[in-house]
Amino acid sequence: MVIAVVLIVIVLASLVFHFVNPWHPLALASNWDQMDNTLTITFVITGIFFVVLNLLLVYILVRFRRRAGQTAAHEPAAYQPVNHKLERWLTAITTVGIVALLAPGLLVYADYVRPPPEALEIEVLGTQWQWRFRFPGADGKLGRTDARFVKGGNPFGIDPGDLQGQDDTVVDGSEVHLPVGKPVRMVLRSLDVLHDFYVPPFRARMNMVPGLVTTYWFTPTKTGRYESMCAQLCGVGHANMRGLVVVDSPADYQAWLDGKPSFAKANLPPPEPAAGAGAEATATPAALGMALAKSKACVACHSIDGSAGVGPTWKGLYGKTEAFADGSKLKVDEAVLRQEIREPTSRVVQGFPPIMPKTELSDAEVDALIAYIRAQGTAP
């Protein structure tokens, strides 16, 4: 009887907790109320099975319990190895339950990957541990890409010979803007490991598999700022792979987009110095280092504003006396930075995990990174 009472308490407590718990889905900010409806159907069907099966077990425990003075010899258990009628009932009920669970999800998914013709196409590129975005230019079409063209200045691998790709707008950062009320088709790619671009208020997400292109669509319905994140464990910096999706009015969205460079402009070579001009007419080492830090995903772990990250912040790092995991202390100068960049696990800063990957860089690239770090200020 004690077990029967415990089961009843568990069933009642589970039902009460479901309705009064403080964890509810975030307010919907897209057209995918079908996702919420599918989740509700799942809760209802699994909840019915949970209640019925537990109450059936309670009935069995009470109805067939051994009573006082009764022995096993009084009522031997019936042996019934085959009961086709019961099997047919169980098979039919289980089939109905499974169909009711799967059919709505299949219908919703079919619509989820079938965007309307007027949808705006946006490419999302995931790398450890940052996001990048690409928008079509005036022609309304994204240019061709190929893995052969992937490099520091062209992480999307846009074909330089494809005219449709020259006017594509590239966003080298984790903040992206979208127009409210406009269907958006997300084209997802990964350069390294499995990622997943997820915006909870949109109820929209999809795995990003290296070597494959996956897609889904949604329509933002409310202006605002929404956090995006990676929903697949993609390495030690996974928790920092966050971004921001800003849903703007059409006018604000267009103004933001107009301020971003096209692929052609972003990949222009540095201008030649004018006659009589000095080195200041060319790109500075710090500017080159900033571009390199973005293309190599250094900014995913090292902040420049002093905020905490997977690795030490670069703000005021140069000239700072840093403590290392082996108990040593060193003043961060060019020699220390050069070794940390070349051999990142040879000496680990205290309080941080030894997770920085070794990246092949030329001497000029290392010099540019050091110049960029120095530009973030020196320790007092």
C-alpha cells in the first residue's frame, strides 16, 4: 500500500508542477506558434500515458495485494503465455499514440524547410567560436562558394570569379539585423565542427554540419534584441559562442545593411601610398592584426573591453605582470606574447584552461597580432 500511495503522490505532484512551474517558454517572436502547439501535443499525449500507466499500477497493487492470513497457495498466479486480444489492443493503442506524436511534427518540419518564394536569404557561418553572416547584394542572390577559396580574408569561400558574389554583404561579427515581418531563409554552414544556430524566441534552430548546407526559415514578428547561441557542444569555448539578433523596422534594417561592406570592398588590397606619402597611408600593423584576430577567431576567446572570456582579456594586457599555472610570473612583452601565440600550451595563464589551439602564422602575422594587442592599452 505504501508504494501505491507514493505513486499517487508522484502523479499528482507531477501534474501540479507542470501547471505551476516557473519555467515557461520565452515569448514567441516569430511565426512558429506551430512549434509550441507541437510541444503541447507531446506534453498532453505523454502526460496521459504517464497518468494512466501509473494509476494502472496502483490498481494492480491494491487489487491483487496479499491480504492478511492469505498465503501463496491460496490463489496461485494465472499463467497465460498468449493473449492475442490483449496484444491487439496494446498494439492499436500504442500505434495511435505514436502517430499522434509524430504526425504533427512531420507536418511542421515539412513547412519549416520549405520557405516562401519571397524569403530573404541569409547565410550563417559557424566556426569555433564565432558567427559570421552573408547577405545578398542588389541582385538578391548569394554568390557561389567553394571550399577552395576559404582563407583568412574569405571565410565564406566566395568565388572571386562569380559576379553575383561581389556585391554580397559580409558581416564579420556575431550581431546580425533582420527586418520585421519579412520571411528569412537561413542557409547554415560550418567550417570546422558541428554547430547549431538557435534563437529561442523564434523557436528556430538547425544543426550546422561540416561539409553540408542546411536550411530553415522563419518570419520575425516583433522588433527587439534577441540572444542567439550555439545549441551543440562544439568545444571548450562553446559557452561563449553567443550572438545577438536585432529585429528592426524595414528602414532601420536597410540603414544597418547599407553600413556594411560588400565582399568586393572588404577584400580590396591596401591602397598604394601616394607620391610623397609615408607609411601612414597604408594599413597599420594594428589594423591588420584586428582583421587577423577576427579571421582566426581569436576574438571569440579574448575580449578587448576587459570582460571575462575563455582566455585573458587583451585590454591592458601588454606590460602586465601575469601569473602562470606553473607558479611563475612574467611581464607580458613582445617575447612573451610571441611564445604564447606560437606555443599556446607551453605556458598557461593562471585561472584559464590550456585550450588555445596552435595556429600556423607567419612572422608578419604574429607581429600584426602583437601590434593589435599593444593597441588595446598597456598596464599602468
